[in-house]
Amino acid sequence: MLWSLFKILLFIGLITALSFVAGYLMEVEGGVRISIATQEFNLEPLQATVVLLALILAIWVLLKLVGLLVAIFRFLHGDETAISRYLHRNRERKGFEALADGLMALASGEPRLAMSRASKAEKYLRRPELTDLVAAQAAEMAGDTRKAGEVYKRLLRDDRTRFVAVRGIMKQKLAEGDTDTALKLAAKAFALKPSHEDTQDVLLKLQAEAHDWQGARATLAAKYKYGFLPRDVHKRRDAVLALSEAKDVLDDGNSIEAREAAIEANRLSPDLIPAAVMAARGYVEEGKSRYATRVLKKAWGVQPHPDLAAAFAEIVPDESPTDRVTRFQTLTRQQPEHPETKMLAAELLIAAEDFPAARRALGDLASADPTTRSLTLMAAIERGEGGDDAVVRAWLTKALSASRGPQWVCENCHNIQAPWAPVCDNCGGFDTLAWTVPPSGGTQMPGPTDMLPVLVGRGSVSAAEPVPAGIEDAETIDATDDAAEGEQVKN
């Protein structure tokens, strides 16, 4: 409101000033005489002022015309001028409009239109680092991998787009199943941008599949460094990689390095069952039984597992069943209500032929949480106590259709693996195997350490260990095993 009033007052003031000047010039005597050849012009002061102003305006217009002619001349010779800058701005505006249309077409799922707009944008902008990105994504969306590959190769020439190009080609190689080339490209992309989370994940997965455990540990360290992994998860997965490296070294015949790697894996993650087992066996080979006991005890306190019991039995392989019951109290006193602890205690007492104590140790597990293993133990107890054959067969029959109990199950795809592995055989997930009951019943039969781990050991009954009286009926157990194997094949 005040500004509008000010402008009105200013306009009135200017008009008043001009009127005053014009009146003054009209009252002034004299004038201006201009002689040109034989022509003579007499101008009054007011007329002279108007002619002067018109002359100044004409000179200004003439100068502008001369500048325009000079600009046109320079433009025709290729020099940068206001005309060229104007035309450039016009082309740039059209190019960015085409680029925006291409991005909208991509978002709308119209790859052909996006490629067309990208081509138009390139004609106006001459910015391949922008337009080629849209063209490559549009070609991939349209399923034209050849076109997308050509565009990615062009993007490799520019430092600003090399990372995007490498990742694009890497994804194409993964889709084609060429994991070797994809691994090399993932490593290149990681070198270009080590802080990129998706590239870290792809590289880690490919390195794990290729058993490049040292490279995978370096990639995992980068994930932790850039804040993509919590400290505890990093330690756990680093332990998994160290354990995997130890297994490969052991397969190559270098037991000393494997032992050291297993101990390192156990140090990083004491609750990792395979690492604890391997480290304990390494300590046993070194004659350090106390270290082996401590490792297995700590792991059992976190998660009781048959493999831990089997490794604990190997510490003193020649002891009597009664001595074994006593020594195993180091484990069985921990988590006494855990099903694995109950079954372990029952197995030990069966081996010592103390069947009433075995029944008490097993408790109501066979009825409250029936599994193949707990039901088979009940059959052994019934046999050891002189029970009727019909009762023994009833327990064994139930065992055939019962749950297999906890197994190594992939948390991603629920695939069951008999031996633990760092990578799921089905979905390729890294560190996804968990010791748990399958969601819909298992199809894998228990491994050699799942059923009577203390008695069987690594897969065969030790000559130094007596066969428990409760399972002396080889014909009955063989029939059970044959039936179970037939069920596994059927499943």
C-alpha cells in the first residue's frame, strides 16, 4: 500500500518537474540556429531540447544495430556471441525437457518411450553421462541386454560414470550365470567405490561362493568400517569366514594352519558351534585337553548341540561309560532342562546300563516333545529294562513318523542341510543356517552325531566303547534304520 502510494507520488513529481522545465524553456528568449549549406534552421529552446533528445536516441539505436551486425558476423564465423548463447539455452531447455520426459517414462514403465526421449535429449544436450544412464536403464527394462551392454561400455570411458557402468555389466553377468566374470567386476566396482553397500553385499556373496575367504573378510571389514554392520554381527560373520577358511586349509592337508584358524574363529564367536568343535579338536591334537573342555563348555552353555557332545567325548576316548557319565556332568549341569541335555544324559546312562536313571534323565521328553531321537532312546530304555517287544516296536514305529528335531535350517529359504556350511546350498545366503526345528517338518535324516553322539562318535562305534545293552538287538535297530532311510527317500 505504501509502495503504491510512493510510486503515484513519484510519477506526479516527475510530471510536475517536466512541466516546470518545459514552461521555463518556453519562456526563455533566444534559440538555436543550425546552418547546413544553404539551409538554415532556427529552433526555440524547447524545440532544440526535443531535437537533442531525439538525436541521442537515434545514436543509441544506431550503436545497437551496429552491435547486432557485428554479433551476426561473429556468429556466422563460429565465435561465441549472445545469439549463440541464446540458441544454446534454448537447446538446453529442450534437452532437459526431453530428459525429464525420459525419466518419467522410466518411472511409468515405458522403456521404449524412455529410450526415445533419451536419444532426443542427447541430440540437444550432448551430455552422454546423463542420457546414456537413462538409455541403459530403459534398455534393461525393455529386455534389450545387447543395447544396454553397448551403452554401459560407452559409460566406461567417463570417470564419473565408470562405477555405474561396471555395476551394470556386473548385473548382466550375474543374470547370465557368469559368476567368475561377475566376481571380477564386483571387485572392480568395490575398488571404485568401497562405501557402496549393495556392491559390498554382492561381492561378499560371490567371494563366499568362490571360497575366497580372505577377500570376503576384507569386504566384511569394509561393511563394518562404513557402518553397515553392528559390531556383534561383524564379529559373528568374521568368525564364520575364519572357520570356513580353516575348513578349506584342513582339506588341503595343513592341519596346523587349520587349527590356528579354527581357534581364531572360536575366539571371535565362542557360540559358533562348528568353530567350537573344530577348535576343541585342534586343542586335543595339541594335547591341551583343558582348553578343549573350556571351549566346549562355553559353547554348550549358549546352545547345547550333539556335535559339541561328540567333540567332548573325543577328549578322553578310552574312558569307561561310568567315568564318562561323571566327566560329562561338566556339560549336563548346564541348561539341565534343555532337550539336548536330557537326551545326552540319557544316552550316557544307557551306555552305563543304568536304564532307570536314563528314564529319569529323559523325563517326559518323549511324550512332551517327541522326536526321532527321543523316541529311539525310549525304545532303547524299554529294551534295556526288559520291556515287551511290542512296547519297543511301538516306540520305534512312532520314531519313524516323528519330527527329526532341530537341524541346520536356512533362515531365508528354510532349506535343510545335514552339515553346517557358511553358505546355503539352495539360496546362496551367507551365514543363514540356524540350529532349529524346520517350520514344516524335516526331510533330512539326522547326521551321525545327532543319534547317540557320545556312543557313535564320528560315525562308527568305537571299539573301546561298549554297545549299550538297550540297543544290543541289532536286528531291531537295523530294521528301524532301513525304514527311516526308506521314509527319507520317499520324502
